[in-house]
Amino acid sequence: MELPPYVSSAVSACMRCGNCVDVCPSYVATGDLRNSPMGRLQLLKGASWDELTRSFHLCTMCKRCAYFCPTGIDVAEVTRQIRDVLSKSGRPPPYVSKVVENMLRRGNNVGLTPGAVAAAVRAAAKAIEKERGEAPRVFLYDGAAYRDPSGAEAAPGRAAALLFPSSSDVFEFDVALRGYIYLLNKLGFDVVVSLRLAEVANYGYYLSTEAMYKIAGMYLEEIGRVRPQVVVLGECGHGWHVFSRIVAPRSPRPALHILQLLYRAHERGRLRLKPVEVPRPVVYMDPCNYSRGAAPLVREPRALLKAAVGEYVELWKNPGESVCCLGGGGLIAPDALDLAVHYWRRAYGGVEFGTAVRPCATCKAQLRRVFAALGIKAEVTGVVELVYKSAV
């Protein structure tokens, strides 16, 4: 196999110092050196296709190895490029392939129909009205017309925000969806949710370069159709990493992460928050692609969290050391749950907490499943849910 240029240079540059081994989540989970960053680079010197497939399918692409590597080798990027080769050779990660298929067919990772997305937004609108006393300004776009939650044709005003939530926020984390809509309204935006593209994640990043750019093109097409005042991304680590690198620089409209927008509004006094009561202690966990991704989000979630709940605890000395949830790279797959449980049993360390805050849909889904399996009695939430509850 002819190695891509970056992969070839990474293989040559590796000094086999071992700094990356014990910090790698897939190595911690399996205890197999071949599933460490150093081991993967060594496999590229002559392993079989089966060995390469097994090892590179188990990489979460969390970039923790790059943070601890003395020469900065990013084995997450190596994995992305090798998965591209594996996919072209008929060896893609099965779960990732299915998610990408759903995205290309339905415009979201779980295959929700436009009707299901519309129903979820209508339910969120009703809940907001009940909890906050006023109907939200949210519009559903089907590619031809805009409709309000009642189904009547109605167009958003000039200050429209095109919201790309995670599909998990649509069908599972409904408080996050309410938070996006209500808080954007509070900042003066009419919210548009596309029934054609209700997703922030780009699983093409985990599959192949072609799929990654094809999905990126879907975002640009939808932005061009809606022509909003601003594009807003929901809480998703790898989704933000890919969007900020590929889509945002090409977007005809400003594109921001929801936490960036809320942070700026709070700093300028346009968003007032009053701390709410939550189970304590509260711990903050950086998603991998917020602390080590292309466009870091470190200050913003912490400032908002502090304003929303008061005191909280940091689990690591600095954000770059944050531990992966073992859901990235497609390892959120149901058949990989036992591996994640084994990993967290080793990585957890017995720290007691009442609320775990991790502002990424994949992280939240993984931690809820893992904590349930381990009997950890703690709530799992993002930042947006807490800001929604604390907004005054």
C-alpha cells in the first residue's frame, strides 16, 4: 500500500518513545499495543489488511496522542487518511458507513424523516411556550417553503439564524433543542431548522475524504438556499472540528458555534443568567475536539457554565489532557458499548460527582450509557441545557 504523504512522514518521524501509549483510549480499553498510536504507525510498515482494519477501526480520533507526542504527530489525522484507503478497498467501518448513508439519504445521522424532525421541533416549541410563557419564533424549511410549528406558511424575519442541531438533540436531548431555539430567540433571531439537513455531525470525517466533503457540500448548499443572517452549530465536537475547517471558511454567511454566540451575548450583557440548582458536585469535561480540535472552544463553555451553575470542578490540569468519551470515530456504535464500559472502568478513577457537563451530543449519549452500565448515579448534560434553565 502506498502511504499518503502525511502518513508516510508520521511513520518516519515516530521515535517509539511511548508517550502516546498510556494516554490512548483504545489502548487503555484493549491493552493491545497494536491499538495504540505508536502501534498503529508500526503496523503501517507491513501489517496485513485485516490487522490494519482492526486497529484503525478502533481509533476514536480524539487527538490526545498529538497533545502528548514530543514531535506533535497526529495519529487521528493518520487514521482519517488510512480509513480513506480502507474504505476505497472495501473495508469501511460498518457503523460509520450506515450513518453516512443515513446522512446522504435523509439529511441526518439516524435516518429521521422530515415529518419526524418537524414533530420534534413542534414538541420543543410547545414545551418552550409552556415553560417560558411565550411561543418561540421557529420556522421549518423543506427546500421550497417555510412553515411555522402549526404548519402554516410563514417566513422568518430578516434576522434569521439557520440552526444545525445534532440529530441526537432532535430525538433524544430535547432540552438542548429547546435551549437552542429559546436562546436564539432571546438574542433577536428567528430560528430556521431545515427538514432537509437537521444535523451538525459529519461522519464522513470518520469514513473517507470524499464522504466528508460531500456532506460539507450539503451544508453549503443549504446555507445558500436559506441565506440566513447567521449560521449556528449545535453542540458536537467532531462536527464543529470539521465544520470550522471546511464549511465555515466557504460559507457566504457568518457561521458560529452556539457557545460562541451565547458567550459573546453574555459578556456584552445581552444574555443574563441566574445560577440554577443541579446535583453537585458539578464536573466539566472538555469534548476532545473542543480542547484539541481545529477551532478550540475552551473559554466559552466554562464562562457560561460558571454563570449558569456557579462553582464547578475541573477534572484535568488543562483542557488538552481531557479524556475521550470513547464514542468518537464511530465507537458510539451499540456493539462497542462493552469496550467503552471497560475503558471507563479503568479511566474513571472513582471521582464522585452529581452532574457531568460535556457539551457534545456524542459524548452525552456515550456517557449516559456507560454511567448506567457502571451504576454511576450522575446526570449528564451539555452547557446549552443549563444556560436555557438559567436564562432570565
